[in-house]
Amino acid sequence: MEVMTFNIDKDRRNLVDDKQNFNIDFHDSKYNWLQARQYEESMRQVEVHVVHGDGSPVDLTGMNPVFEGWMPEGLYRIIDAKHSVMIDAQNGIFRFDFPAPAFQIAGSYKQAFFRLMKDGMSVTTLEFSLEVLADKVISGLVPSDYITPFEDEYDKLIAIVEKADSKFAEQLIKWKNEFNKIIGDLNGDYISIKALADALDARLKTLEDKIKADGLLTQAEFDEQIKAVNETINNALTELKHPVPVDDSIIIGGPISTDEKNALDKLRSTVDTSKFNLLFLNDPHYGMQSDLMNYGPRYGINHLNTALYLDDLVNVIVSGGDNIDGHLDSYAGLMNDEQNYALELIYGSPNHADKFALRGNHDDGSLRVRWFREKSEFATDTLQPTITRAQFNEHYQNGQLLFGEQRQDGGSYFYKDYPDFKVRIIGLDSNDTPEDLKGSDGGVKYPGLNYMGYRQKQLDWLANIALQNVPADYVTIVMAHVQATPSKYDDDLTDPTQSHYTNQKQVNQIINDFKNGQSSVITNNVKDWEISIKTNFVQQGPRDMAAWIHGHLHYEESTTSNGFNDISCVSSIPYTGFNNGSKNGGWSLFTLDRDNRKLKITGYGMATNRSFNY
């Protein structure tokens, strides 16, 4: 087995003078090299050692080595993310088993190197010489691009279509979600491939329509559909050879207008990157927007794109709930709304900033349940299903921990520390409804539109995990969709038209125990929402909490009546039926000024500049 050693601190080569006819000179013997014959498969292996400048090994724990190559003749590429085997991660050693597609074309690779991936970031080794000797005796592989994530997902698609059983539609939806994740994981230089997912939607829709008619695919139909999908993939791979620049919104939604860009550039010039910056965008209500007349459904995502324009300057971007409007009759339409919004939030920018989404009372689509039970003129003939918490977590890929956050079982609430700024942020699920409980009609007993609140498992996590082990010099920021101020309906759940925030008072007590370094027993006996929490922050001692940040109300206000700053932010939706609602929408940029113990807000759009002491 060939052994290659890469020093990621000292390895260097001269720049290539002719970038058009890219050609690296490997005459110097210091370069690593590998030679193979066409059509060899798996048996051609290399052992790779990665070291620092002083010769000490690079710790590869948690890294995924990816082989990237530009094949001879410069027509095809290979990006292989699955044929590496970690031998000794701590000592910087892995093995790579070259697959047959790596040796499709005889000649010398234009470029070949390893990319070490971890948490969306990467570092590359220097190129090595890779030569493929001609095999004139046998032939087999047709020259083509070989991108392992695409090959894997394409194989899954073929298997699903070939089986075509009663669960076809369910399997197809699962495949589409996995495929979109693969697209997002490539990101960076390969963001142009996202166009592939959009193009595939049209092809897959044809297959879905076929299944809805309860018909089985004939061989001819199967061949025709697979040919169409294959052409789409090949076209997208062709585009991969021509890098597409990432601008303000290349995936979904409209481009940022000149007026918006001018305003955003002015705001950008004021951002102090030496301080912790959190951009909070709430209530975009992406979709048809039930109380919004004469506006198309994409406005919510267009407004999200203005927030993503600050991706490279802020530490965190949080979409604070009611991410979709959730009132469409079509369940598939609701799912499409949520998936589109999630895709743009997570992958609609180069991802310098962390991206998190909170659940709002519109995000489960339960307004349709309320209409049905009220026999509203807007109601459908049958009770419509809602978007579950598990589906929300899947769409926003919460279980993947994309940004290094801490979650409980991949759930919808989280926390993350930012040691460079000595900040802990906590995002809560204020729509922690008991979805397993059903009403007499078979629908959820507590539709999230009006029944908000927190339950035992989340509050245990808040008191005993999220608010524990906070260093003495840290500042904590808590976010949720709804306000911290309780209402008179929180413990009386009999009226389904009123807004209930059950256990909000108990959440506030947990936070005040945390702030004051005290302990208490906190209970509530509301049926289906019973809790019993014991807090203990005595040993940890008092801690700073800057604010509770929320949306939901659609207008700006603030109070300290709950024992801490409770800050409401203007909605992103451009107009609402609420009297205090914004006319043009906006979002708020929070900057933590630790030296002066202030939380400053810079407003965009209808949001205003504000400042709060903590």
C-alpha cells in the first residue's frame, strides 16, 4: 500500500501560470504520487498521514476525508466522500480505497487532493500526482463525473421506483428530503448544484401523480422517467464545471432590490464584529398569509434574504417562529412551504453565521383544525392533518446539529455557547403541545394556533441542563416565539379561541432562580400539562441574563415585569390585521455590549433602534 504524508503547514507549490490550461509540474520528487491501471477497483489503496509543520500528527477525530480530482483531459470530476477508512484518527492516519470510477480515463490527473471536512468547514492537502495507465485489453467504464452523494441518492431513487409498492409515495418523500440534505451538505463551491434539486422536483412530481392514481409503473414508463431524471442530473453536473457566484439569494425567492441593498449596506457599515451579534427575524408567515391581501406567497422568503445578506457579519441568525402562515387547505402545500423556508434559511447563504428556527403557533398548520371545529366558512369538508414536531425537526435538520448546538434528542429547543464572546443562547419551543392527545374528531386535542406552552421534559432540560454549568462571566440570552408575560387564560384551557401560554409563569420562575442563584420547587397541575420541577442554582451562583427575545405580537414593546428584559420584535410580514402590526415588516439585530452591560438593537425596515440595560 502506498503511504502518503501531507504537512498541512509547510507543504507548498508554485502557482500555476496558465490557469486556462491548468497543469501542475510534479517533477520534484517531494510530491506524493500514485499510479494505477484503468478499471482497477478497491484494491488500489493509499495510507495517508496528515501532520503539522513540526511533524506532530493532526487530530482527525470527527473529520471526513473527501477525495477530489479533476480527471485527465479536464472534462470530468470525481468527488468521493465515502471510500475513506479512518485508521488512527488521533494520530492523523486514514486509508483511502480508490473506486473504479477514479480510473476511468488514462492519463495524468489535472488535480488530485484530499479535503478534510468537519462541521461544514474544511482544510485541504497539497495535490499529489495521480497517473492512470491505459488498459488496452479490456474496457468497461464510460467516462463521466462521479460524485458519491449523487450516486448514492440516485441508486436509492431507482430502487424505490422499481419496487413501487403501496408505500411508494412515503418512500419518495423521504428520498427527496435526504437528497436536499445532500445538496446542502456540499454547499461552498458546489452550491450551484442546488439547482438540481429544484429541477428534480418537476420530474418527481410526475411519478407522484402516477402513484396517486394507484397505478403501477410499466417498464416503458419506468425507463422514460429514469431517462428524464438522469438527463437532469447530467445537466446539473455539467453546471458544476462552471462555478456560480453566491449572491443575496440564488436558491429561493426574489433578489434584493436596489433600495433594500442600499439600506442594508448602510446597516452593514455599523456592525461591530468585535461584539456578539444576533439577528432575530420573526413572523415571516411564508405562504399565502391568511390576513395579507395582494401579496404573493414568496414575500416571507424575500424578507429572509435581506437577513441572510448579513450572514458574514453576525454570529447567529434566528427565525423566531411563525415561519410559515400555515392556513393552506392543502397539507402537501403546507409541507412544501415549510421545506422551502427551511431550505433557504439553512442553505440560502454561505453559512458563516449559525442558523436556528423556533416553532411558532402557525408552524403546525392548526388554524385549519380550528376552522373545521368552528364550522368556519374557510373550513374544508374533512379535518386536515397538522405538521408534527418531528416533521418540523426533520425539515430544519435539527437532529443533524448542523451548527454545533446542544439539543435534547434532536428536538426543537437548543442551546449553544460562544466562548469567544462569553455568551450562551437558548432557544425554547413555546408550542410544546401534547400531540399524542386527540380530540373526539381524531384531530389534535390542543391545536398549536391557540394552545402554547411548555411541558415537563423541556422544563427539566431548561432547569437542569441548559441553565447549568454557565461560567460566571457569561451572559445568557433566551429566545422563544411568544412573550414571557403570562395571560389569565394559561391555566383555564376551556376556550379554544383564546391564546393560552400554559406554564409560562413557571418558566419565568426557573429563569429568575437562575439569575438569582437560588432554588425552588415549581409545580402546576393543569390537566395534560402537569409539571413538577426542582431548581438548584445555589452552587452555581447568580448569573447575568440579558433578555428574553420573542415575536408573536407583531409589534415592538418591552417590559421588565417578569424579572428580566422581555423584548418583543416587529414582524417580518409586511402588513397584518393587528392594530399594532407593522406595515412594511422588519427585523432586529441584537448586539451585546458587555462592557456597558447593554443589549443594543439596530432595526431594519419598520424595526427601530433600541437599547436595554441588563
